[in-house]
Amino acid sequence: GAVVSQHPSRVICKSGTSVKIECRSLDFQATTMFWYRQFPKQSLMLMATSNEGSKATYEQGVEKDKFLINHASLTLSTLTVTSAHPEDSSFYICSAEIAGSYNEQFFGPGTRLTVL
Amino acid sequence: AQSVTQLDSQVPVFEEAPVELRCNYSSSVSVYLFWYVQYPNQGLQLLLKYLSGSTLVKGINGFEAEFNKSQTSFHLRKPSVHISDTAEYFCASSGGTSYGKLTFGQGTILTVHP
């Protein structure tokens, strides 16, 4: 089946530093990838939609300068949390959509970010 | 805008009992509906989806769901649950003006007791 990986699975960083999270589709090409964040005991909230070779589309209220998204290839998207603060601590999950398959999203295992 | 409402935040049930997790959606146009399961500290796994056709959808792990357009519901059911079904379940929708984007419900924590 379609597999999506994320790296790292957990990261702890100091306030003010930047953290990069990678999302890879291992066995398929993904023209579109999505980034979500999930606070404890809450649902997933879409942050942005990432299309290969173009700028990401951010949801309302998500700071594009703080959450930098790059989708350089059909199998890799990265999310960089710049100048992280404790309130950015969350569970970040990516998903990838198979090219040509409407709404068939496959989710990565998530990255737990803790900002001290 | 689409919205998805999961009516129960927590559902406790005994092993081998049947279970129903409720989900209602709101949309003025055709939607696609999904159920996902999330185990602790993991991503989401697709249980089943409704795109079109038969309103009764069968998924993995013995789960099924029925699309009811008149009641705008997509309830998830399993006739006999196992301890291993303990997890959080999310209902989601996409389609219409939210092309390609999933809108998630609040989630339902299913706890199966021995």
C-alpha cells in the first residue's frame, strides 16, 4: 500500500530555534501534500496544502512566514517551523495525495514537536 | 463551508459488543466521506470511504458505515469489537468548495473494556 513517512518522529528544541520536518511518499508520487497540526485531545486542523513545484496554500490564520513549506519533488515536502515558541508545540501530521486519485490521502505517522 | 460533527466524544463498550460511532456532515453539495482511526502517537489510517454508489460501505477490521443523505449522516458500525479497536476515530469530509481538503470531526475515543 501507499506509505508516507515523517522525520523526525519526535523533536525537542529551544525557543527561538527553527525545526524542519520532512514528509516523504515512499512508494508513490504525490503531487499534493497536506500539513496538519493536532493539539492534545483535539482534531486535526489543516495548515496548508503543498503542491509540487509551486507555493503552498495556507489556511486562514496560519502564518506563512512562520511555517515554511517546500515541496521540491513529487515525493518530498518539508515544513520548517521558524523561531519556534512553546505555543508551537504540537503534533504535526502530513498526508500525501496520489497523483490522479481524487481525495485519496495517505497519512504519515506524525512528528511530536516540543518547544522548551 | 463544510462541517463534520461527531456526536460522541467518548464511547466505552465491552469486548464483543456492537458499537456505533455517529457522524453528521453539513454540505449543500455532493461530498465524499471518510472514517479514519488513530492510535496513540500515530498518524491516521483509513478505515473506509464513501465516494459514490452503494450507501453501505465496508472497510478494514470489520467496520462498515452507511451513507444517509436524507439524514446527512455517515455512522460507523462494528458488530463485535475487540480490545485492539481501542483508539480515536475521526470522521472527515471533502468535496464541493473544499476540493481536495479534508474537514475533520472532533474525534471519538472508543475504549473497549474486557
